[in-house]
Amino acid sequence: MDYSQGLPDHHDPTAGIGGAAPARSALTLRLWLASFGLVFCLGAGLLWLASDLPAWPGVVLLALAAVAAVDLVVVARRKARGEPG
């Protein structure tokens, strides 16, 4: 499917009520933030695990890196679909 205009009101069920404009998702900002989160959490997690400190914070950072990677894939698919943002 081609979404040349995106999916209007996709994330805002109350759009149009009281004259409000439909909400737009900031996909490009989300893409940049997920990229930063992936790089930072992956690097910090690996550095933490290489040190003599307790391992659980490093594991948490690596889990957050995995969440950022999944978010990158979701946002990239939505942008490839043609959603604005």
C-alpha cells in the first residue's frame, strides 16, 4: 500500500474534536533518538561488562540497546511506508 499522505489521525483518536488539528508523529526525531540510544547503550553496556563492576547494570544497558534496535526497525518500516514525520 502507498500512504502518500500517511495515516491521518492514526495516533490521535480525538483529532478534529473542538477544532484540533490531527496529531503527527515525529518519526525522524524518533529515528535519531533510537539511533543514539542504540549506540550509547550498546557501547556503555559493553564497557560496563568489561570492567570489574557488578554485571547487572551492563545487562540492563544491553537490554535497552535491544529495545532501541527494535524501535529503529519499527520507525524505519513506518517511514518506508510513506508516513510523514
